[in-house]
Amino acid sequence: VYKDRKAFSTLLHKRGLKRFALGLCGSGQDFIWHITHTLDTGRGKIVNDACQKETDVQKTTQMIRLEILAIIQLLKKEAM
């Protein structure tokens, strides 16, 4: 479907940021502010916008958080 590698990579990156934002939804506003201001402005805006748009926070957030924790554990194992 995507013949342009750069366009595909960009799309994949944005989807990852939105998924990350779903994992943050439901967290404290101070924590979300800290994360979005740690990222560069473009990525921070994507994460912030996605957090504000999410309506069904509880169910989605819990599932995404578990997936994010699993990925972090995998990355830690690979780093060793």
C-alpha cells in the first residue's frame, strides 16, 4: 500500500505517538504536561492532542499501559 518508505515511517511514528498518548490518558495533568514538554514541540503536540481527544479512557488506557510496560521490559532485556 505504501510505496514511499519515508511516508510509511512517518505514519508509523505518528501512530506510535498516539498509542503512547492513549497510555498516558487518565494520568495526572501535571504528569502529562511534563511528558509533553520533555518531547520536542511536534511530538508533544501530537501526544497532547491525542490525550485531549480520548473519551473512553479507562478501558483503553489500562490495555495500552500493559502493552507499553511489556515493551519497556523487552527493551530493558535487549539492552543487557
